[in-house]
Amino acid sequence: MPAPHPTPPATGGTRLILASASPRRALILRDLGIPFEVHLPHCAEHAIADDPAATVGENARQKALSVRKRYPGAAIIAADTVVAFQGQILGKPKDYAQAQAWLLSYAGKRQTVYTAVALMTPHALEPSLRIEVTSLRFKDYGALVAQEYLDRVQPFDRAGAYDINALGELLIAERVGSYTNVMGLPRDVVADWFNAHFKRSAR
């Protein structure tokens, strides 16, 4: 579990919490210059059959509400990401063999990445939800490339068993939509929300 990011409180004295252990989501917030802490949610994740948007939306919502119980006066950002591929909803692989099978099945094909972001202002009882969708086309690679990728990146904690920000060029030929959405946190969605609710207080 990563340590809380050692920065001062969010703009205007509001405590901003990232409800995620993902180093990629933390990286995106740091790149935006947004000060935050990390506190992990305590809730189960679920897959809603044939509905990736509903799946990520409900999981992000539950993550945000889990942290809200412990920090009622904080602003909270939670997110959930899945891959939709050939009628399946893919989260994190259970082991190396499954990750390898997934990567091989992607070769030469398209898939869609869904990320939901649950955003809570201080004292809000329910989060607002934003869902972003990005389409990817994969290169027509073989088993050696898939094995090299897994061995070098070790993407077993990533939805779909890959990380676009870590040697993604080995696998991905084309992207339509947000790059940071594939990383797990669409940058523009978070920036717009933060600026709308907190930027004015810094003036």
C-alpha cells in the first residue's frame, strides 16, 4: 500500500482524498498539481453482466462511499476501470497464465476501456459520477511479445493485464479517446471538477 502523498491540504483547506492504491492514479493527480492523501476503500468490487459502464459506475460509487464513512468532511476521488472485450468484462488478471491468455487474445483486435470517476465534495452524501470510454486497437503480435511485455511490466494489478503508460507501444497500435482514461483516471474530468469546486477559493 502506498504511503499518503506528503503534501499540504487541498486548496482552501479542504482535505482531498484519493480512494485508490493505484500508483498511476496518484501520478495523474500529482501531474495536475493537486494535493491529496491516499486512503483505501473497504468494499467488494462487482461485475454487472453485459454492462461495463454500470459496473465501473457502481464500483467507483461504492469506493467513494466507503471512504466517506471515515472522512465526512473531505473531498473524495474514487475510480474504477474495466476492459470490455468480445462480450466480456475484464478486471485484473488472477495470475500470469490468465494475463498471458488475455494479451494473446487481444492481438490484432479492438477493445474498449471504461473508467468511472466518483467525485464527492465535502459533506456530500452521494458522489457525482463521470464515465469515460476509450477505444484501443492492438498490434498483431505473437507469444514472444506478450511474454516479453508481461515479464518486463508485471501488469498483474492492472485492468486487462496491461498498462498503456508502461511499454504500451509494444502492444497498442491505435487509441481513440483519453490516454489517462486507460491509465485509470481521466485527467480532464478530474481537472474540470477540481477547478469548478476548489480553484476559486485560492483567489
